Amino acid sequence: MIIIDTNVLLAFLLTNGITRRIIAGNPDVFISPEYCFEELWEHRDRWNKNKLQDSELLEVVSDVKRLFVMTISPEVYNPYIPEAGKLTDDKDDSPIIALALSVDNEGIWTYNTKHFRQEIFGERIRVLSTKDVIKLYPLKE
């Protein structure tokens, strides 16, 4: 299992590129805290360039959850939020870090190298780049 950050979810939704190919090609691999989907929804006015209606957006996000990214409920990771908060300056990143602390996983895939730094996490949590993810799950032609 690989934990994906909100920015990876956003790339999946907005671009028909490598991120979408990786996630769509490995639908049983990726997980994300419920919080990331809430964050996506909260900021939909910024990323919804096509001005889709909320009902259409809700359907798209629901399809992502149902088909590609397993959503983990807060009950699983909330006990780890205090510890996760000590590993980041951005409280919005705490649920992702808490999820990494609470379940067996291969790491966090993120584009946010400012808040997810390997030197802070040490050996407890692995920070994955897109190249790292491709090494773990090669693209299918």
C-alpha cells in the first residue's frame, strides 16, 4: 500500500499524465485518509477549472474512491495525530503522516517535499517520488 497526498489526488483528477496512469494501472495499491478528499472538496473552487456542478464533481470524486484509491476513515489514524503533528509544521499534513504511522505501507507519495522530508521521518516513514512509485509498480504498456 502506498499513501497518497492530496496533491497527488489532484494531479490524478486534473491531468491525463503519469500520475493517472500509475494510479489507474494499480487500483489496489493506493490509500488516502478521508481528510485528503475533504481537503480536495473544500478547495474545489480553485481547481475546478471546467466549472463542473457540485453534483458532477461529487460523482467524479466518488468514482475515484470506489475505483482507484481506498479511503481510510479517521478512526484508523486519529490516535496517531498528536505524534504526526510533531513531525510536520503544517497541521493539514498530520492525517497523512498519522495514516503512515498507523498502517503497514510502502510510504507516502507526495509532491510536497517542503513538508514531507525524509530526514524528519527517518526510517519510520518513507517519502516517495513518482520515480520511486514507478520502481515499485512499473507502468504497464
